[in-house]
Amino acid sequence: MSRSNNIFGIFVASMILSLSVLWSGCASQQKEDGKVIFTRIPAISANANSPDPQSLKYLPGMQIVIADMGTSPENLRLLSHGFFSARAPEVDFDGLTVVFSAQQNEGDIWQIWTLHLADNTVTQVTQCKYNCTDPAWLPGGRIAYSKQQLNEKGLVFHAIFSCLQDGTDEVQITFQPHEDFHTGMLNDGRLLVSSKQLYPEEGKVKYLAVHPDGTKAELFYEASDSLQYMGKAWETDDHRLVFVESGALATVRFNRPLHSRATVEHHIRGTFWSIFPTGKNNFIASVKQTNAQTYGLTRIGDTPDTDEPYYNDEEYHFIEPIVVMSRPVPKKLPSIVMTDRSTGYFICMDAKRSEPGAIDTSATSVQLLGLDEVLGETTLEEDGSFYIEVGADRPIRFQTLNEKGEVVNGPSSWMWLRPNERRGCVGCHEDREMAPPNVVPKAIEKAPFAMIK
């Protein structure tokens, strides 16, 4: 055989081998497509009649399992082998890799891990000193997660961070004294966070939409005063957000999320824990049906005959379902953060405007508040505007004062500015859907007032 024929033969053999490996990987992946992955919790570990969502984050003995839709519990396959406890699975946009939170051994810190479905390879992502939970995939291969924090006031809370899949380049995203959990991506590229204020007093549960670099955080949806819990939210094919709100299935529309709340129509009686959309008006939900002792998984469809339970077990709660399938990759938003800067800039159009159509002319100045201190104060311009430079990556609030130094409006909600970020608002406690007037505020005609304490 000639040397050229020998080389050609080697080339053909290598191509066949490569195609065989590729086909094998694809076949392995195809076997998992359409299956449901979820968390199961020993029934003795959680009170189904009065679940405490925060304590469930770090319960012992939780497991992540996978199964064909509709098979019996005996056919479940354990994914979280070798872990003392594991939960919060989310499949990446290609449907190939699962990210989850887990405690490898009893007493360990909870970390973020990934698992490749084709070969069950598990990789540790984070090396956190405090517990990490509720991971979510970001475009570009980054992972967001909720990380336990302890601030200088002794307050224990959770903030959102992100990192690369190998755990490097960790970036903090939220900087407020809140419990920030249940991260998830919107198709427009923003990260959605379930957030509840802890300091100086407990506040309502809210969904905040924030860019993955931590900029442009804003209220997306606010729950009622009596609400105690909102789970992870998912975007549906018809541009709605679906989620569980204190045991009920709820939905809001993207064009007016603050004013479009509606109930997801279904024919199941019970208390819901979590939900995942599988198509238009089709969902998989975790629900404790009337007279049941544990949470099981239920398929919800367009008609009563498609609403059916298919996973129930008296020994386990089944929660956090997600189907293995490819999903559209969200937009990757550009970042304005410049890490060599230490400040951001904030402009208010009219701090005297407190609600639609209402102007309070008694306000003459604005104070910037930190956790327990006044960071600065500046006079309002004639049109009520102010423009300030603020230290980045710290929680701040505003309040307006009259000439006597008395509080007119505030304090506002907590917010923060990333390095080099520029943000603004219409007014003080203004309507969240109000557009600013088409004028140039007087404050912008001057250099920003520095409040960099």
C-alpha cells in the first residue's frame, strides 16, 4: 500500500471514530430530552401544611432525580449521587448540563455544582465561605446564584453573585439588605430575582429585574402585603411570567407587570409550590392536592382532561420540576461597568413629585442615607431636580426634607449603583409606570454633587 493510501485510511478511520463519538454523545443526550428533573425531600424533613421556604434551602437529605414523564416513582433515577443533600436544579439552554446547589457531606458549606447529562460528570463551581443556593444559567456560560452574606451590622442575608463555569471571575450583582433568591433569566437579557427587604424592617416580597452586571435594577412585580413567598418565575412562550405566589399559580404580562396579575387557569385543588412551563398553556407543577400529605408533580393543560397527577409518593415531597429541553438563549446585554471607577451617578427629574399629578413644594433638599448614617445632603433645584455622584456597590436610600429639616417623603426603597453606572428616576415615590417630562432638568447643567462618604 502506498504512503498516500495509508494516510487516507488513517484519516477515514479517525473520521469514523469522531462521528461515532459524536453520535454516541447525541444519542445519550436524546435519551434525556423530554424527561423531568426535580428535587425530592423526605416528608419527615418538611412540614407540608406550613412550609418555610427559607429553611428548605438547606434541609438535609434532599435529592435531585430524573424520570420519564408519567412513570411510577420506582422508575426514578438519582442524579445527585454522592451528595448529602442537593436541590434547585436548572438545565442550561442547550439541554445538556444541569446546575444545582448541594452539600457534599454533612456539615459542609452548600456550593454550586454542574452535572453533564451525557456522562453524569459532576464538577464543583464555587468555593464559597458561606452557603450558596438557587443557581441559574446566564447567556455566555455564566452562572448566577444566591450567596449568604454577613454585613458590618451583623445582618445575615443573601445577595446575588455570578461567575464563570469554572468558578472564576465572581461578580456581586445585588447590594441591598434583602433576602435575594430564585434567580432566573428573562429572554430580554435581564435577571429576575425574588427579593424581600430585611432591614431596617421586613418588607414585601418583590420581583426585581436587573442586568446581569448588577446595573439598572428596578421593580418588576410587587406582591400584596400579606404575601409571604414567591417562588422561581419562568417566562412562557406567549410572553407572560408564571410563578407560585403563596401557594397559588399566578401570571403577569410583560407590558404591564405591576397591573396585569391574573390566576393561571387549572382544575386542580390544592396548594402549589413551584411551576415550569412546557408549552403554551401547559405546565408541570408541584402541588399538594386536597387531602394529600405530600407535594407531588402534576401536569396542567388547556382542558380538565389534561390536568393529571403523575408523580406522588407519601414518603417524599416532589418540588422544583424542570424539563430537559433546549430553550432560546436570552440576549446578552452589554455592560457599562468600569471596575477601575469607584462611583456612579444618579439624577432625579423632580423630587417634589411624589405621586401622579401631585407636587409637594415644601421639599427643599434631599438626603442620601446608608445603613445607619446620613451620607450627604444637597439642595433641590427650582424644578425639583438633583444630580449626585455616589460611592458604588453600597446600599443607599433617599429622603426629601423641608426648610425645617423635617422629612417630607421617604425613605425610598434600597438601591445601589455599580462603578460608572448612570441611573435616574422621575420623582420621589412616583408612579412606577410614569414617563418623565421631555425637559432638561436644571441639575444636569451643573457638575454632580459628590456624596462619597
